[in-house]
Amino acid sequence: MSVKRGDILHSYNLEDIGHGKFFVILNIVDDCVVGFFFINSIVNKHIEDKPGIMELQYILRPSEYRFLKHDSFVNGANLEEIPLSAIEEQLSNGTAALIDRLKMDDMKALMDVCRKSKLYTPRQKKRYFYRF
């Protein structure tokens, strides 16, 4: 199974996290790296006074995404990379699952917020937040 930009997955096998997490695939680069953002139930209270990070918390509503039980937030301020092969292995062995796909309007809005952010370098913006 191949993953695509905008796919929402759930995995129990992510490094340094002791529970299952939802995340959004941002981009696949060089067929070996996946950039992704975690989806969180709440915004961490330690970032509420950091406007640059707060503006990168993108809300998803359960009325739009059936897998959500309540409003949740894509954490656009914590960019992660893992090998594409690791995601594909998790999908094939059942420790990860494809749950949904980010709606086009949400993907565009999230990418727009990230492109405007001062937290990311021009290189990061080009690598993750634009189509290839």
C-alpha cells in the first residue's frame, strides 16, 4: 500500500510515543522520507503564549472527519520525518492503518499557514509545503 500526500494514518509504533497517534502525511520526498504532523486532542498549554506556534495549530472538526470524537488539532509546529519504508511496513503488518484523507480545503489552508510561518526555513517550506 502506498501513502499519498494528505493521508491520515494511525500508528501504535512511533518512536518515543507510548500510545497510538493520528498523523497527516505532508509530502513524500525522494521516495524514502515522509514528512508528517501529529493530530492532537488538545493544544499543549505550554504553547498558548507562543503566537508563532499557536497559529500552526490547525483545527479539525468531527463533523468533517468521522474518526474524531471531538475537535482536534493538527500540530503544524512539530515537523517529523521518518522513512517511507517504515510507514509501509507498519501498514503491511497492521501496526498502522490508513484512516482518512485530509479534505482539499483543509490541506490548502494548512499548507498556506505553514508557508507563511516564520518558524520554517525557505528550504523546509519548499521541501514540505509545496507540491512536486
